[in-house]
Amino acid sequence: MNAGNVLGLSFILFSISAAAFITQKNLLITLMSLELGLNAANIAIVSFALTSNKSDPFIWIFLFFAVAAAEATIGLSILIMISKKFKTINPDKISNLKG
Amino acid sequence: MTHESYNLLNIIIAPALGFAIISVFSKLLKGRISGYIASAAVFLSFLFSVLAFLDLRSFGQPLNQKLFVWFSAGSFSADFSLAFDNLSAIMALVVTFVSFLIHIYSIGYMDHDKDFNRFFSYLNLFVAFMLVLVLAANPILMFVGWEGVGLCSYLLIGFWYENIENSIAGKKAFLANRVGDAFFITGLLLLISALSSKGDFSLDFTWLKENYQILSADKFAGLPILSVISLLLFLGATGKSAQFPLYVWLPDAMAGPTPVSALIHAATMVTAGVYMVSRLFFLFDAAPYALDIILYTASFTSLMAALIACLQTDIKKILAYSTISQIGYMFMGVGAGVYAGGFFHLTTHAFFKALLFLAAGSVIHALSGEQNIFKMGRLKDKIKITFILTLTGWLAICGLPPFSGFFSKDFIIETIWDSGHKGVWFFSVLTAGITAYYMTRLFRTAFLGKKRSDYHAHESPYIMLWPMSILAIFSVSLGFYRSSFLSFAGMNFEPRHMPALATHSPIIAGILGISFAFFLAESKFSNFIEKTFSSIINLVKNKFYVDEIYDYLVIKPLAFFSEKFIFSLLDRKIIDGILVEGLAKTAFFTGDFSRKIQTGKISSYAAIFTLAATIALMCIIFGANI
Amino acid sequence: MIRELLFYSFSAIMILASLYLLFSKNPVKAAFAMFVVFFFTGLIYIILGLHFIGAVQIIIYAGAIMSLFIVALPAMSNVEDEQKKEEGIKTKSLFSYAIAFMLLATLIPLSLNSYRVVNPQSFNIKDFAMVLFSKYWLQIEIISMILLAAVAAAYMFLSVREEAK
């Protein structure tokens, strides 16, 4: 069992999260994929933490937790506001920036 | 040289200034004022030429004046410099004097024309360019004048441009000139490239005269380069001086007003070719075969033009073909090795041909526009002074002593005999006889005999008669100055030892021609000749179909090529379609395509973002240099 | 040995769940999938010997953040219904999957190159706390600021009344 496996898991999860972000038709699920992505990044840091002697990587993991939580909060608030304004959470329909 | 020479630029500036003033103030100049201004300008030019001539005589050496450097490339530079030596002195004096007389004449001739001012501005411009050509010290500046007179010829031939025929004639003249110019330029370029391979050089005529031998051994495509250059330059001269094969524009050029024909197409522009060849005579002399080619071409042209003139009915066309024939004589003089003889004939011809053209203009003016000699007849009773003047010109051109034409033409024919080309000599004598024949035919038909149609004739005003009289005086008296002229032009006249028959044959031919013309006035014999030689007569009447041959061989393929290929394909499809429209369409479609990237959807933006990030990662991870 | 087996099975479940999230259209079901991923991530951390971090993962991610999402679900009730029509695989989505696959392909070689063995007993809570509250004190304060800002922002966003039209 080596850190490479954990890192690979992290990469796979991250790619899937990116794919979900690009293709999802439901904005809420898009946000969920963002959280997944952050989680995947977390796993990557864990893999580095497992192979190092210092305690620093573990601390970064904690900071990531906090950041992810804050980001989820803000993201959801904005999402609720969008849903109130545009009456839809299909990102394809919110194309006011269309040129 | 340190001699403070006379300012040669004045000679050119006077008519150029005249052109500028008349064309700028054209609306303000009413009546005949522009005519007086133009004539005064040319007279000033003549005065300056006389002063320069006196300066030349006292100084003894050619005068030079370098104005400014026009352009330079490497060690070679083309200067705007004027030179005044014996040859250019003669040309300048003749050109300015004859131009002055014709300007005075034109005041009367063009009196009722609505484009009076424009005519004189063009005339002055022409004189200015001609003087640039004459006074140029190097061939490049001469070419400027060369092209300039071609331009003015076009402008003046197509002067009454409302009639499309005149414009077509002007266009034909310009194009034929242009072809000649192309040959001239090619020859010049060849000369420059050959010289540049030998080291430092300058294009001044004096430098060339001293140093041209360095090219004697060079070859171009297997032929001696001097011969190739000379041939190309001569072809350029044929365009300007209306020799075979580029003479076809001169008869058509008679569509212009008669003073134009007198000035440009008798006395000055058409002699530019002879002048150029005389200037570069050392080049032609050193080149094998060059002088022979000139001689043969000129004699062929001379004979052919004389034959065509025999059957023309338009008075100006007869004189046009006569000009072609006489210029052939000048070139024959050059080709025989004595260019001074050709030059002397140039001078006498300028006077009597200008006289003849002005007289023809007087006749046309008298008859209110009639140009067909078979509609004239018995004019000697109606327009007596014109009749006497025309008589003078006629006798001069027929080569009868003591008129000037005899002295000049005779000298050339003797020179040809001396050079050993007996066949050419025979043809030149034959041409002299034919010349006498057709000129007599013209004279007889128009002035003598009985009235051939119903016309009203009135004598021309004095303003037209005075210049003609002065020209007539010169036509009579110039011959006696032959020896001083020839020595001034650079050659000494030596009495020749020739068989008596050879010496007198030109006069005999002349008298034979005149009498044959009078004899043929009897209708029975002329009818007989017409019947037996009808096919030949038809051929000659149609000018040997040269125009038709050109049309078929050159013009039709060119027009077809330019219409189908250049116009339809190149111009329409490629340039308009692909380049211009294609450029616009490319911009349009690129914009249209790029517009679609802005979808406004988050997902597509995110996709592109991810893509870019992936590529960046790729570069970092796989070590590529961004 | 067991550890490896558990790790691979847990990771397989996680990947399946995230794939489900990728293709689902129902936010509720996607939320469940997300919960699975978070929970099993925590379990993996525990397997690897990081008990503390695993616990914190489950508490914060599977607990707090999931709750956020669950609470947000009914807040979008005024949304019009999604189209039930099943669309085929379009070129655009294929292109997107290709991009994601490219990303994966770029990153995988990194993971294949690391051969460091994992040391399960490497986490020491005492050392961790010492470093956290001494060296990373500033970051802790900043984190608290961020969280405060997030709360305030969330409150501000959601308390905006709709203007009367």
C-alpha cells in the first residue's frame, strides 16, 4: 500500500468532479460536484501527509475543511438567490451573458 | 570646367512656364491672349538658344550644366544635367524657330476653336519636353523628354476628342510610341547593366563617347552586346520617328489639327529618333551590323511609304507618308556612316515639310475643311499666295536645285554610293523619283488642272501667311550653307569622285518623276495602267494591308487574351472574388464563428477553462517548454 | 492486507457513487451519492490510521456540509420542473467528458510514480496541536474570519426581500 494509490484515487475523484461540473444540467448538483472536488484535493493532501514526517500537512487538511465549509455556505446562498431571480436552476437557461 | 556658361535651363523654362501660366489661368485668358503668350514663350526660348549658341561659338567647347542629382543607386547616379554642343545647338535652334513660326500660324488657324487656350498650353508643353530631349546630357533625361513628347503627341492628336476617331488615332500613336519606348528602355538597361559590370561609370553622352570601347568584346546571347543595344535603341527610334515596323501611327495622326501635324509630325518629334541615333552614333558605328540594319530598314521604309503615298487621296495623308519616306532618308544618311548628312536633311526637311503642312492647312482652311485632293483643283487662281508658297515647298521636296531639298537629299544619296551599298543607292534614287511623282501629283491635282468639285475658297489671313513665307525663304536658301553646316555638325564635306551618271541620277529621277506625274494626268494612259496593274494598285491603295496584319497578329490576340484571361479570370475572379470579397468574407465568418464562443452558459466557459488548465498541467508535468 | 482490501473496496464504492452523481438528474439522489463519498472518505482516513482526521471529515463534511445541502434543497422549490425527456449522448457532452478524461490522463502518471509506503502510525495528536496553535495561529484566525464572513454573507443574501413589482 503506497501513497500512489491514495493519490490516484484523489485524481479520479477530481476528474469526475470536473466532468460533473461541466456537464450537469442542475446547478445544485454542480455545486455538489465542487464539494466533491474539494474533497478530492483533501485526499491528495492526506496522501502527502502520510508519507512525511512533519505535522504540517495535517494542518493544511484542517484548513481545507474550514475553507470547504465556508465555500459551501456562500455557494448555496448564491444559488438560492439565483433560483429566486431566474426561477430556474438549469445553467443553460441562465445565459444573460450570451454574446 | 570653370567656364561660367550660359544658363541653359532658361531655354526649357520659358515654354514650361508658358504651359503653366496658360493652363492655370485658362479661364481668364480670353480671345487670342494665350496664343500671344505661348508664342512669346517660344520666342524667348529661341532667343536663349541663340545666346547659348553664341556662347558656344565663342567658347569653342560644349556647354554643360548640372542641375541636380535625380536619383542614385550605388555608384551610379542619374543627373538632371543639360549639355549644349553642336548637335544640340542645331536641334534647339531649329526646334524653337520652327515652333515659334507654327505658334504664330496657329493663332490664325485655331482662331474660332473653343479650346484655343488648351491648344496653346499643349503646344508649349510639347516644346518644353522637346527641349528637354534635345538638351539632355544623358540618355535617361533624354528619355524623360522622349516620353513627354509622346504624351503631348497623344494629347494633340486627340485634341478634338469629341470625335471618337481622333481619340482612337491619339491612342494608336501613344501605344505605338510606347512599344518603341519599351525597346528603348530595354536597350538602355542592357547598356547600364553591361557598363556596371565594368566598374564605375556615368551615363553622360561625353563619358560614353570616350569609354564605350570597354563593351566591344562583350556578348549577349551570343551576339555582340553593342549590336544588341544599338538594335534595341534603333527600334525605339522607329517608334518615335515612324519607321518600319512602328510607323503605323503617323498617317492616323493626321486626325489632329494641321499645325500639330506640321510641328510634331514633320519637324520636331519625328526627328527625335534621328537625333538620338546621331548622339549615340559612336555606339552604332562600333557595333557590327548596326548601321547596316539601319540602312536597310530605312531604305525599305522609304520606298514603301513613297509607294503608298502615290495612291492616297487625302492631302494630309500624302504628306504624312512623305514624312515617313523622308525620315527614311535621314536614317539612310546615318546608316551610310555620315550622320551629318542625315542631320542636314533633317534641318531642310523641317523647313519645307512644315511649310507644306502649313500650306495644306491653309488650303483646308480656305476650303472650310475639305481634305480630298480630288475635290480641289485650280486652286492657283483662288489662293494665289498659298499657291506660290506651296510651289516652293514642292520644288524643295522634289530635290530640284537650287532649293534646299536638292542639296540635302543629293548629299545623302552620294554618301550611300560612297559607302558601297549600290543596291540601296539604286532604291534611294528610285524613291527620289517616286517622291517627285507623288508630290507633283498632289500639286497638280490640287492647284492645277480644272476645278474638280464645287467649292468656295478664300485666302488665309496674313497671320497664317507670314510664317509660311519665312519657312519658304529658308527652304530656298538653306541649301547654300551646306558646307558650313556639315563642318559645324562634325563632318567635312569632300568632293567625291563618282561616275557622272551617278552624280546626276537624283536630279534625273526627280525630273522623270515630275514629268511622269504630268503625263499621267492624261486620263487614257492612267486608265490603262489602272486596268493592267489593278491588283498591285489595290494592294498599295490599302497601304499594303500593314494595319490589317497588325490587327490580326497583334491586336486581336492581345485583346482576346486581356479580355478572357486578365479581365475575366484575373480581375474578376481572383482579385475581386478571392482577394477582395474573400477577405471580407473571411473577416465576416471569423467574427461570426468567434461570436458563437460567447454562449453565456457557465458550462461551456467551465469546459474551456478546464481544457486550458489541463493543457497547462500537461505542459508542466510532461516537461514541455511553454 | 486487510487494509489494502478495504481501501480498494471503499475507493471503488466512492468512485461509483461519484459517477452516479455525474449522471444523475435528481438532486436528492445526488445528495445521497455525495453523502456516500464523504462518509467513505472518512472511513478511508480511519483505515489509514488517521483517526482524528477521519472523524473530523465525517463530522464536517458528511455532517455540516451535507446538512447545508439538505437544507438548500427545499429552498429551490419555486423552480420549474426539469425536462423528463431523456436526451441522447450529444457531441457537446462527449467533448466535455473527453476534457475530463484528458485531465485524468494527465494526472495519472504522477500517481503511478510515487512509491512511498504509508506509515499508519505517523499521526501524533500532541505534535499536531502544538504546531497548529503555534505556527499556524494566523491561519486559524483567518479561518475564523472566513467562517464569520460566510455566515454574515449567507444571512445577508438570504434576507433580501423581493421587491414588489
